Amino acid sequence: MNYALCIALCITLTFTACGGDVGSGEDPDGVKTMAAGTSYTVAIKNDGTLWAWGNNFRGQLGNGKGNQVGENVNYDEILPIPIMPDKKNWVLVSAGTSHTVAIDSDDILYTWGEGNSGKLGNGSQNNCFVPTPIDKKWKIAAAGDSHTVAIDVDDILWTWGGNAYGQLGNDTTGGSSNDPIKIRGDKKWKSVSAGPYTTIAVDMNDKLWIWGSNNHGQMGNNTGGSSGNVQNTPVMLDGEWKSVALGNSFTIAINSVGELYGWGRVDYGALGIGHFNNRKELTPVRIVEGKDWESVSAGSFHTIAKKKNGEIWGWGNNEYGQLGYPKTTLFLYYPTRIGTAADLVAVSAGINHSTALRSSGILWTWGSNESGQLGDDTRGSDDHDPAPVKWP
């Protein structure tokens, strides 16, 4: 797809660990799913509409505004805005550093935002400010920093975008692809995760495959750990896995029986096993006892994880209050419960902010708010107290 076409398409939840009730955040439609990116947030409501707020420098909000290379206009939004308001069949969304991907109920994949390295998959490297469809039918997609990974309706894995660290997994390092590339066409896949420069996919047998940058051992296969180390073809880890998240040079994963593991970079308490400068874990390390972990999401150097009972826990960097504690607590080196709520159904960690969704559909945000990514009608002031998003 060319650039011309892109232009033409032109709950009451109280977290009391660090604060009291801060409002209801009532919304008649409620939120179904959400994704936190770098300084912006996107969400799909129960009525199928798509909303976005926060940083919009490269058009990642999808509202028709944004900057091309060389431009510098502030298009941030501090409250949620509807994207393609008449479209009410969105089912999945993923937020990257500065581009967004989403799939509707017709299995059509849309991409928008920054286009450098070809990460929009539309045949161009120009920025695109509105959702633009990509050929084929799709069921899962994830946005990273400079690349995108997706699974089509036939369970085939595809990647596109930047490949400086082998993150496309096509047996090469360097260059980029403006169009989707089939990866390991002999296998069927069920889930994917895209980190800054690393990619993870889980196959139909719950086997975890990982490739890309390995400078801190984030492959987990007892290799790497030095600058410039890359793995440009998928490698399989032992065990069976159900939820995986990629942070900045570290990996957090939950296995099929609900145990929590981490590997890669240990700095800032990122793995939840203590703080050790310049230490790397080259193989999976059990973070904490118990088999009750259900899902996990990683930011730059912090992690938010949900237990089966609906509690959420966090660890790592808290410089912006992204773990729900005052910024005087710079780090949490071990998993620590966030608040007292026990009916949370989903979590998503942005680079320095966090989001959580209650079963009744109320979405809460906390942490960095430099671009209005908390959706509370303010910008610039970080907030460690989880608070409901303010809907227009």
C-alpha cells in the first residue's frame, strides 16, 4: 500500500496500598481490552469502538494528526479520543514505541503511526496518521519499537520492519522489510510478543521461541550477554509457556502450570529477584514461589503481573510511580502487591506507565504522564496513585 492511500484513509476500584479512592471512572460502555505504549494508551470499549490518548508525535493515535520527519508540532491528547468513530468492530490492539496495530472482527489488520524501517507493513516507510489495512486475514499482532509481528488466520507467523538485531527472525541481520515476511512456515503459532529489538512467539504445543537482540541474555538459552550479540533465527526454550512479556533487554514468562520466571537484564530489579548492577541471567530463573500467576506485561524496566485471583503485583523501576508506590521508592526488587483490588482481568505496562482493567470495565492508569497517557485531563505530572481514566 502506498503513502497516497494512507493519507486518503485519512468501575469503582480502590487501590489503597498508596492512596485512597480517587473516583469511579464510570463509563456506560466499559473497556474490553487495552494496550499501553511509549507515552500513549489505546483501548477498545465493549461496544467495539477504539480510543486513544497521550503522545501523538508520529500519528500513533490514529486521529489524522502527526508529524512527518523534520516536523515538530504537539498533537498530544490528554483525554481519550475516538478513532474512526463509526467503526465498532475492533477486537485487538497493540501499542509500540510510536506505531499501533489493531485487528477488527473481519480479521483485517490495520497499522498507523511512525513508518520508519517499514514497520507499518504497507510497503512504505512514511508515517501514516490514520488506520490503514494490511493485506491478508489476521488474528494476532504485536507492535515493537521498529518492527511488527503477527499471526494470520491460518496460524502462520509473519514479521516486518527493522531488522538491525535480527528481530524479524528470517536468518539475516540488518536492513528492513516494508512488507510482511513469512517465518518458519512449517509451524503453527498461537501468540506473539514484540519487545524493543527482540521477538517471542509461542507455538501450538506451548513451546516458546525467541530471537533478536541478545545483549543481556534475553534469549534465555545460556548464550549472549554481550553488546552486539544477536540471534537472527528462532530458538526454542525448554518447557511449556502461556504468557510472555518482553521488557528492555529482559524477559518475563509464566509457564503452563502458573509459575513465574525471568531472564536477561537484572538492573533496576527488572527480574524481581533483587538488584544487581551489571548482572545478567542467561537462563530462566524462578522469581517467586506459587503457581497462581496468569498473565504478565513488561515496560522499560518494570513489570506488572496478574494472579488468577485477580490481584496485580509489580516490581522493577518506580521512578515515575509506575508500580503504584510514591516515587521516593525508586525500585521494588521483588514482586509486591499493588493495591487491594482482587477483580482485575487484564494489565498492560507502557514504557513508564501502567494500566489495569477491572471486571466491570473500568480502566485505571498510573505512572508517567508526560504526554497525557494517563487520560486524566492533565499532562506533565506523574501520578503513583492508580486512578480511573476520564472519558469525554
